[in-house]
Amino acid sequence: MNKENNKVMREKTNVESSINYLPISEIRSNTIILKDWGLRWIIKVQGINLDLKSYEEQRGIIEQYKNFLNWVNFPIQIHVRSTYLDLSDYISYIKKKLTGISNDVLKWHGEKYKEFLTKLNESQWLLYTKEFYIIVPYYPLDDKKKVRKSAIEKFLSALSKVESAEKIITNLRFLQKNKKKLDSRCQLIIEKLREIWIQSEKLKTSDIIGLMFESYNPGAHRKQAETIK
């Protein structure tokens, strides 16, 4: 029992230590506020399978994408993430549908299909999916000094563990003042992507927190999901 408690404490300590080293001050109103006062919005982008397009469509999409990159007049980060494909929701859906099947033959095939998916899902790391994100930054024009911090200053700033109440209130005022400018950038990107048949959406606060936590603590994230289930 003591060994299990010690293991839980070590895992909790690892999670806390990773949070301390992140340059994030707060996540609020679908926005990441960094410790150097930078703002970030994350746009999730759906991928396109060019292999399913004709040659003319492929060339058109590539040219439009080149035009999109040339159009952007502010820095962006394109993040491609490989993640384990969790089939739990789909398996639950199949299980629910099987209860309404009266034909014994169809139900038998359905049960075999569900068993196959369950074994595949339990294997883990056999099924991967790609996720695409665009990180949109914003720094206020009247605060360029914070952008020009040296690497050492940024590192020391990231080590700040505790945010005071005064800092949190300042974050809120700062966000309210500059959020509209960041929002306009994101809306422009979403509209431009739509022109090349790419669907995208801004991540909400809960999605951003989940993405950050899973990225830095993949093992803990899976165990939490299993506990919830």
C-alpha cells in the first residue's frame, strides 16, 4: 500500500514540476496568457487527403496554400501532432447499437467486430492519428520590450511558480484590452483557410487545457481518463 502511495506522490510531483516550467501564466477565455505577456490562440485545422483529389485539385490547393502563407503578415506556428487514436467512444456506440439488433446472425457479427475493436484499442500505440494546429500569437505594440527579452530572461520568467492575486487581476485586464486584436487575426486565418476548403475552429478553454496537459503528461492523462470511465 505504501508503495502505491509513493508512486502516486511521485506522479503528482512530476505533473506539478512540469507545470512550474511552462511559460504559461493562465488560460482564460479561450486564450493562453504567457508569463512574458504574450497572448496565444490555438486553431485546430482539419487535414485534407490530397491522394483523393484529382491532379488539378491538388495543384489548386497547393497554390492556394502558398498564397495563404504569403498573405500572413504576422508570425504563426504550425504544429503537427501524432496521437494515439482512442476508439472507446466508437466501441460504446457499437455496443449500444447491438442492443437493438434482433437478428442473431447480424448480432453475432456485430459482437465479433466489437471484440476486435476492443482488443485493438487495448493494445494502444497501434493506431495513430494526426492533429493539425495553428498557434496565433499577439504581443501589444506598446510593449515591445517584453518581446525582446533575452533567452535567459525568458527562462527565468518561466520558472516563476506562483501567480499572485495582483498578477491574475492584471492578466484579466490585459486580456480584455488586447483580445479583440487577437480575435481579428484568428478570424482572418479561418476565413482564408475556408477559401482552400480547409475547415478549422478555435479551441475553447477546456480543449486548450486538455491539449497542454496531454502534451506534457501523456501517461497521467491516460490514467485520468481511465479513472473517469
